[in-house]
Amino acid sequence: MKTTEQVLTDIERRLVSTWASCAAETARMTSHTAAAAEGTGSPTPPAPSEQRSSLSTSWPHAFPLGQPSSTNLAKDFSAAAAWAATWRAWSTKHGVSLRTRTRRVHTTDQEFPTHLVVPDANHAARLCGRHWPQRLERGRRRAILLAECFPHLVEAGLLAATIAAVDELSEVDFELLCRAGAWFAKHDATGLTPRQVPIEGLHAKWLNHRLGLVRRLSARDDLGLLPPHPPRVHFTYLDPGHLAAGGRRHDSATIGDQALPAYQPRVVVISENKDTAIHFPELDGGVSIEGVGRGGAAIAALPWLPAAEHILYWGDMDADGLEILNEFRAAGVPARSLLMDLPAFEQWERFGTNVDARGRPLQARMPRPVPFLTDAEETLYQSLTAETWARHRRVEQERIPLDVAASAVRRIVGDIQAG
């Protein structure tokens, strides 16, 4: 038998999967009403995908409450009766109805609730509370505007998906998105960079992050913009002989160019932190690469990387650092980790922290799939993301002395060669 908290979880789960479709249906009905009032007839009917996910098929919905078994009714009728009374009182208080079933108990007929019937998404949002009423209202306002300004979204059955995609945008960003979609629908941007697009308030980073949405609103598969400039990888030479001979210490490579480094590195250390890469101690045949964030595709594309005998990745001992390590391996970088397992964490946890760079608390979170981590690395990852973890959630790599990291590299290289 379910409690009110359990059923509210069920209601919110359904609301999560249907709220955008409900908002889209509101926009379609508003458009239909406006067209009828103006005497222009019905607008284009919704696409099949929109019809299948419409408000009418999502709500009302009956949520099962569970049923006391005949054995439990016979053994503890008072508990079952109290449960039924709780649901009757709760449904009356919140303005929702119950479906009931007659049960035979001790030679008498008793009515027990079987389902809670929620009539519509508005009611579901009020029951769930928190952000839901505002979220649903915002979705409907945006759906009406999108349907009016970009009717092809309705015709193509894309309105609900678009409402969900813009849900987290601020009002400023949503307004800018609509202006960008309208501009690209009417103008040819062939040959322009994102930075050169003449839309007030728009900047290149904003546009690069929302190209898919802008393409969808403008009904263009290709906006005609010039591709991003090829990525560059910055690295530091560590070989003492090269440096003693006056060779340059810092270098960079543009992906796609054929330029080779001053020497073919034997050992490559990819560092998540720029400072640790630049200041890494001397290392025979070594090069340290600035990993600077997620991804790894650019570094994986370096033509001289596969020829290195030893490739190591050194990042923060936190959930993000281990996810980045997983991403580098997924991109094709066959790196061993450096100081990124539970023994290393325990050794250096005295320098740990529980806040991020902005001073916000680091929280437990749902772990992501990390199929490219070793068992030892995944053990640390699962610990750092767990609700039950009561220790620090991050040890930043720059807190570990560089000579310790360099010694660890030499030890790893030596062990590999000895094996």
C-alpha cells in the first residue's frame, strides 16, 4: 500500500515526461481558437508525434495506490482502515478524486481506495509544488510564442521537444534565441563567423552552444557559418638535454598542421591543470601537455602522440577529474592515470576540499557510466559520488608537490620497463 509521498513521486515522474507535451497542446489549442475567432478556419493539424503526446492522452491519469491483501485485512483491519481514511482526507484536502473497490471484511463490505485520479497537468503541478507551477506556466507561454513565430515547429511535430530544450534558458536567453532564429530564417550568413553575426546581444560562445536550437527555429540544416578554428594544444618540453642546449621550453600544435615537436617524446604527461603542466619538473624525453578541461579529441589527434612509449594523465582526484580521464580514453588517448586512485587520495586527503572554485559545496551525485576507468579508479569515483561518503570530495592536483608527481612518473615508467 502506497503512502502519499510515494504517489507524489509517481505523479512527478509522469509530469516530467509530459509537461512539455501539455505546453505544446496548449499552444496548439490557442492557435486553433484564434484562427476560429478570425474566421480563417483551422490551422495545420498537429503532426502524429504531437497528437500521440498531447494533453488529452497524458491527463487525467489514475495512479494506483496498492491494495491491502486479504490476509492483511483479516489480521489488521484497523491499519488498513486508517490507511484508507488517510487517503480520503488527503484527496479531499487537495481536490482530487479516488477510485474505490468494495472489499469483504469480517462479513461486511468496506470501500477501499484503489487509485488517485489527477485531472490535469495543472493539478499535478500544484500537488508536486516547488518549481512545477511556474515551470508549466513558463512552458506554455513559450510554446504559444514559438508556435506563433515558428509554425513549422508545430507542423513538424517539434514543438514539445523544443519547449523542453529551452526550459533552462533565462528569459533573456530565450528572447535572444527567438531573435536569432528569426534572423537566420531571413538572412544568409554564409562566410560569417559566429562572432560576426549582426544580432544585438549575441556573442560567439552563446551561439556556438545553441547552434542546434537556432537551426531548428530557423528551419535551416546549415546556417552557413564558418567552422570553428582548429583547436590548439599547448605543451612544455621537459627533456633536460634539450633544455640545456637552449631549446625552447614551451610550444603549441594546431590540429591539422604537419609541424612536429622539437623531439619525439618518450614520456607524455597530460595535466588537467595548466600550471602543473607548465612547471612540471624535467623528465628524460618528456613533454607535459595542458589538458585544460573535458574532451580529449584534440590531444588524441596529435600525430606524434601514439609514438610515445608512455602516456599518463594527471587530474584532480574528484568526480570531474575521473570523468575527464574516462573521456580521454574514450577519445583514443591510451593514458595511464597518475595519482588518481584511493590509496593516493588517502595519502593526500589532508589537502582536500569540499567546495568548488566558486565556494559552493561539493555534493553527492548520480555517477555517470565510466567504462574506461580501471577498477582502482572506479572505486575512488564511486566513493566520491556516493551519498554515504563523509570525507572530502576533491583533492586538487596542484596541492600535490610536483617532485612527488615526477617521481611517480619515473616509478611507473621504470616498473613498465622492468616488467
